[in-house]
Amino acid sequence: MGHSRSCLARLVRRIAGHVRHTSSCVGFTVIELLVVAGIISVLSIIVIVGQQAFGRGLLLANAASDVALSLRNAQVFGIGSRTVGTVSNAGYGLDFSIASPSSFSFFADTDPLASCGAPNCKPGNGYYTSADALVQLYTLNNGIEVQNFCALVPPAQWYCKQGGAGTIEHLSIVFTRPNTSATIGVGNIGAGFTNILGVPFTKACIALISRELTTRALLVTQVGSVASTPSCP
């Protein structure tokens, strides 16, 4: 009996030793846990930063889409000859000004008033002035601003807020019935003009910029098409 108890005790000790040995084999050291935690942290940072960059790009894309949609609304209003007060046949358009980089104006081109007396007389001069009817002032949010705007005199002479053949201080794009085409006008403080050297503008470009200095631009042609482009010329 004593011998049996001794054998059983030795067997229990062997089994206990085997369990302790097995447990030490399947566990993790502190260094291994720290390495895994570090890898998880790095991957989390990459995902978060990527998500933030995507969100900022999406905000800029949405702002450019809002400007394009506003241009389309101006085209619809102008072709439809929506009455402004007692003024009919007015064109509608957008105006971008060097004085207001975080906003743009949706206006009715009512000044000067039509004076010919015929039903098809049209008011306006193709660019925005303080005498025109302001329909709505749109504000760009999330730190997005109008970085630049340009107008093209063919074949390749651009006039811009920044750079180009000459400096302009505001850009107007107006749509008037019965055509879907746009009248592109530019102006400076105290003066406005719809062409330079007797040649009408055929394209306009509006560039937006975010806080992160990423840009997106819209190219508007005289026939009324609107396309996205990375930047203005």
C-alpha cells in the first residue's frame, strides 16, 4: 500500500510538471504583447488619417458640386425668364468677387432696365453690379474658399484673379433667354466690362481651395457646359 501511494504521488507530480511546462509554451511574453499592441496602434492611425483625408476631399467635392448646381439653377431661371418684381426677361447668373472669397452671389441681371419697349427687350449688361437684384448669397463652409477665377479671351489669353494676362476682381456668368449659352463678364472696382479688345470671353474657370490646400475647379464654356478640372490655368 505504501508503495502504491508513493507511485501515485510521483505520477501526480509528473502530471503537474507537464501542465506547467505546457502553459509556459502557449503563453505570450510582455515584449510580444507590446509589439502586437504597437502594430494595432499604427494600423488604427493609418485608418483614421485616411478616413479624415477622404472626408476633407468629400467636403471639397461637395462644395464644387454646389457651385455647379447653382450654375444650372441660374441657367434654368434665365431660360425660363423668371420675373423679378416688375422686371421680365432678366438673365440670371453667379458672381464671384475678390472681396468675398468664402461666398458667391446668385443674382438677376436687372440693371440697366430694358428701354426698347418691345416684348423681347432684355435688361442687364452681362455682369453683376450692386444695382442688380440679389437673389441669394451662398456661403462656402468648412474653410473652403474661392482661390481663383478666370475668363478666357480666345485663343489662349486668360484674365484671372491671380495670374494670367491681366487681373480681374469679379467674374459673372449669366444666362439669358432664349439661348442656353452663357454671357461671361468680368469687372474691376468702379468699372465693369463684358469683353476685352472687342472679343467676348468664351470660357470661365472657378477654383476652390480647402484648409489643407487641396483644390478643385470648374470649367464653364460659353455654350453652358460645366466640367470638373484640377485647377484653373
